[in-house]
Amino acid sequence: MTAESTVPSPGAQPRDPGFAPLFVKPSRGTAAGFRFPARRPPARPGSPAPLLAADSVAALLGAVPLAGTEHQLLLVALLVAASILLRRHPTRPVPGILDELPAVCGRIAIAWLSVAALVAAYAPHHALSARTLAVGFVLQSATACATRGTVHWRRRVLRRARPRAALVVGPAGTAQRVAAAVLRHPRCGVRPVGIVTEQPDGGGQLPVLTTGEEVERALIQNDVRDVLIVHPSARSAQGPLLRALAESGCAVWEVEPDSPSYASKDQLAGFSCRRLDMGSRRRGGFGKRALDVAVSGTLLLMVSPLLLVCAVALRLTGGPGVVFRQERIGRDGRPFTLLKFRTHRPVDEHEAATRWSVANEDRMPWFCRFLRRTSLDELLQLWNVLWGDMSLVGPRPERPYFVTKFSQAHPGYAARHRMQTGITGLSQIHGLRGDTSIEDRARFDNAYIDNWSLWQDVCILLRTAAALVRPTGS
């Protein structure tokens, strides 16, 4: 435990988001109270078959200049295969042909140049002429634009005629504003049918749903297939509800109503949006967990003598109670018990839970200050990683009191809990430790989650190890 003094919100002025703070779950079990129709047939995304057929037809017509060439069938097969392999999936909503014209022409050019290079390498006497390449490229590009444009036009017509029903989750005012904007643009293929909020304001065009029963009724009557989250805190505050909706077959989207903060090409009525994975299995979860188990298990074996020495030294200098246990909030708002070496004894449990830590307080014994400066007091958290409560890399876990406080004050803070908390993270390697800006931490943590990769975890671990040679404490 660290020395403490009251600091309501380090490094930044609080802001009121106008919505409920992070919902902290009382147990590890699945949230109860929402029993929506489960296992509905999921709404199918647009089939790739029409675009696949369009690209194949374009490749076949583009191969007309190869007529009479030896091994014609092989060249045509290579051209079709290259065009299909280079095919790009359209984003949401359905793009226009002008939007993807550069990409279509670019990949067709790559396909033709690849085929020409293969022919020149393996059959130089049959090398394709510049005229053949130019005519084939023009034919295939024109045909691809015509066929793909027809497919996109047909899909836009169908989306407008049969839009997908959606619920909008967030503060009532913001949700009504986003819903009205989406309704003004029917081409996006989404039709909001209700607002889900905890604090209705009584205004707006759409009905406001505040209970699980009302949400279930709207879900069944309108065959809701999309859920739009319009505030960062809504994902955590309505976590159980959103997971229940996802399990019933709804696609969950996070929409940025005010500023384009997402590095995403997905747009909905002009708003930046991104698809969220609300399932229990996360992208890359197996690889991340395997890395955690391998590294934490190895480190525990290596540092076990050091842990024993620290425990004995703490017992001799500070008396009994070497290990400090404290409730912290992990992924999706679930609490767990965090382990650390005890470096400070709070007056009571209330002080431990509600007072902000400040490094290097004078009343700490010298050995405790040494543990904090070298971060050796954090080594016991390797057990939390091995047990699965934490990860090696992720947003730092905080106490329930501060999670609620920061979720209210800083938009985006609650969104940190969509990934497993960690011992170190992107915020820590950028110096955001101890009494630093909470707003900056939330921004770096969310950037880490949005751009997660296993290699990024390895890089953060290496940079953390390098930083240990110049420790500053936490």
C-alpha cells in the first residue's frame, strides 16, 4: 500500500458526462436480470458472392487481349486469382464506385503486372507487350467499375427499403440527437426505434426505455439487430444489458457523436463508429493469455528468492502483515483482489479505499520507499496474472471508489475496462504513473486497446524492463 492523500482528480479538471458511471459488478458471475430471446439467427452481412462474381467477370473480360496466347487458360486463371486475392471488402456503409475506384484500379494494375512478371520470368519468348497490358488493364477496370457499381447500387436500394432496427444507448439528449441524425439519412440502412438510458429527460421523437422489460419488448416487436452506443461510459454502465443484447444476435457499435476520435473508416450518418466485440472470447485472447502464463510463471520461478528476501525484510522492519490485499476493478467492471508488498499501513479501510496515493511520503520506512522506487512491491501481482485476474500488459486497475469518480469526471475512462487490466501498459511507459493526469491515462489506455496486437504487448514489456534501470516509483 502506498502513502495517501486526498486528490479528487489528478492532472485535469473533471467534466460531467451526464450519464451513469462505470457499473461495478458485485461478483464474477454472469450479470443476471436480462433474459432476451437468445440464439436468434444472426443478421447476415452482405454476401461476398456478388462482388466475387463481379471481379471474376471483370478479370475474364480483361483477359480478352490474351486470346491466342500460348497457355491462355493458365494466364486467365492467374489473372482471376490475383484479382480475387487482392479484393478489398467494402466498409460500412455500402461505398460508391467512385469511393473505391483508386483501390480497384490499383489492385487490377498489380494483378496485371504480377502476371506479366511471371510470364517474363518463366517464358521470356511469350512476354506480354505493353499494348496487351494497357488494353487488358483498361478492359478489366471498366468492367469492374460497372459490375461492382451495379452490386453496390442494388445493396443501397435494399438497405433503404429494409433498414435494420436499432436501439441507441447513452444519455438521453445525446442519444436523441444521434438517432435524429441517423433517421435523416435512410441510406445508411439503420432505423433507430428506441433510446436506452438511465436518466430520461422526457423529450425527443423516440420512446425512452429505462427497464429491461421495455428493452425486451422493443427488441421482439422491432426485431432489433443493431445497438448504437453514443457515450464512452455507456458501455460499462450498461455492460450486462449490452452483453445480453449481443447474445441475442445484435451487433453492437460504438459511435462518436462529437469528434472523429476513432482511427476507423466506418461511418454512420457522418459519425465515426466501430464494431465492438461483446462476446466472452476476445480477439487475440488465446495468444495474450499464453504470453501472460509463460512470462509470469517464468518470472515467478526466477524471482522467488527475491520475493522471500523482501518478505523477510518487511517482516523485520515493519512487523506482521507483509502482503497487502486490496479490491480493484478489472475487465468489464469485475472486482478482484490485488496483491502487493505492504509499504504503508493506512489508518483504516476507508482511508485505504478513498485516498489517492502520493509517492515517497516521509513517514514510510526506508525499505518501503526502496520497494516503491524500484517497483519491487508490484512483483506479487505476477500471481494475479498467473491466476487470470490481470494481464502483464493493460490498463492499470484502480479501486472501486476512484473508478466511479473518474468514470463520471473523464469521458473515456470507463472504456478502459473493456480489456484485462495489467501490471504495465502504454500509459506507464509514457510516464503516466502515480500522481499524473487521469485524462491522459484514459487516452493512452484506450489507444492501446484500439490498436492492440501481441507484438505491441511484447514491445511494452521490453520498454518496461528497460525503464527499471531508472526507476521512479508508482
